[in-house]
Amino acid sequence: MKRLGKSAVRFIVLGIALYAGVYFAAERLMLHSGRSNPFFKIATMQDSAVDWVILGASHAMPLDFADFNAQMQRETGLRILNLAAPGTGPLYNRFVLEHFLRAHRAKNVLYVVDSFAFYSRSWNEARFADAKLLGRTPLDPAIAGLLLDYVRHEGVDPRALLDYVTGFSKINNRERFARDVWEGEAQFDRVYRPSASAVKKRIAYLYPDSATAAALDRYLETFSTLIATARRAGAGVVVIKMPTPAQYRSQLPDEAGFDLALARLLAAGEVQYRDFSRAIDEPQFYFDSDHLNRDGLTRFFARDLKPILASAKSS
């Protein structure tokens, strides 16, 4: 029995050692192929402080496609860090911001707001368990501790924390050798051909749940906490809506109601807000149903965004 017990212990120790080795290799590979994950950007950034942190979902991401972020920095003379991630609502963005502020400072936060992110758990609590995000998030005790707080207090599934600390999604990432680039970046120079069916599918994907007032109230409160977090750290906050085509914009459920509720919240908090959703309607300035391509983003930046970045809080 003693020999059997010792053999079992050796087997368990060997298994743990092998798993640890695979985990270590997966972590190193993730750091080698990293690119767009917000936590990877924080872990590898050179500066302790930036002028702007950009948060939001996929509409904010083209601002960091290819060399566009570098172009914005050259033209403004500002340090800009884009921490947006696809399909992420205010809860996940607050999580990213809180981690960033543990060891870094931002003079300003630019939040690119989308109504879909304020109506569903899919883009908030459930995003913490997304295998693609977890598989590209560096292992960090500070992130694990913060994630534990979100499990305890924000309704995040404990399995997200278990996945993160065990590295399950990282080890089982089938795209482990591919660079971490959102698929939209490959289409950045594409010109979109309008499609009613594509827009319909896109809206159905973005709004998996009914757009209820209760959900909106919950995530607006979460957004308000994010703004308060930024201000406590001494950062100015600017909220914008990115341009979208009329064909897409007209299909958004109760967008007028969302706009009214958002405007009230931001006005009460004296937060600068600019709605550019109608600024560019022509489909040739988009690479798909609702994301600006390079030409569209260049136009938007020069005419609308650059003055905001240049004129905001500088000290």
C-alpha cells in the first residue's frame, strides 16, 4: 500500500509538472504573438503615463489598426493607448481601466460608446469568460485578484477566474501561433458594398436580448462608476459616438431612448459628450456594415477627433 501511495504521489507530481511546463510554454507563446488584447498592451507598454487611454468595443478598435495610432500620435504629439476590445461593454472596460490605473496614469480617457453594450450580459459579465480574451490575457496576480473581486461583487461567473488561473483557454488556443489581431484589421482598406441582409445579421448579433430599461439602467450605473474611477485617478473623461452608416443606424432598437438616457447621465456628471454617429454616411468610408475603413477614419480623425484629443486636459 505504501508503494502504491508513493507511486500515486509521483504520478500526481509528474502530472502537475507537465501541466506547469505546458502552461509556461503557452504563456511565452502568447507573449510572443500578442497584439490587440488590452491586458497585453498594459503589460508591455513602455511609459508609465499616457495622455489618452481609449476604451470601448470594436468601433474604437480601428483607431489602433495598422499604423493609425502611430499616425495620431505624430499629428498630435500625444501618447495614446488604445485598450478597446471587441464586444466589450462598460463592465469589462471598467475592469481594464482599473487594472491599468494600478501602476499607470492617464491624463484623459476617451470612451467610444455603443448602445448594444448597455443591454446584455453577453457584452458585460459573460465577456470575462470569453476564451479568445482569456487566451490572450497575460498571467498576472493583480489581474487574478481583480477578477476575483468581480466574481464576488459583479456577477462574473467563477469559471472565468478558474479558466484564467489554470490557463485552460491559453493552453487550448487553436490559434496560438497566429498573431493576436482582430479579423477586422485585415479589412481596414476594404470598401463596403451595402447589404440589407448583412446589417440585419449584425443587429441580431449585437442585440441578443431585448433592449430593456432595467438592463440599460444597470449598465449606465456601471458606466457612471467607470467615469468616477477615471476621475478619482485625475483623468479627464470624454465620451463619443463613432460615425456609422444610416442603413445600420436606422436598425438600432430604440437608439433615441438610449441617446436620451446617456445624454442625461453625462450632463449630470458634466462629462463632455460628442455624438458623431451621423458625421459620415457614405458606404465607401466603411469596411463592413458599421466600421470605418482607413479613408473614413482618416477623414473622421482630421475633421472631428483630432481637435478633441488636442484640446483636452493636458496636465
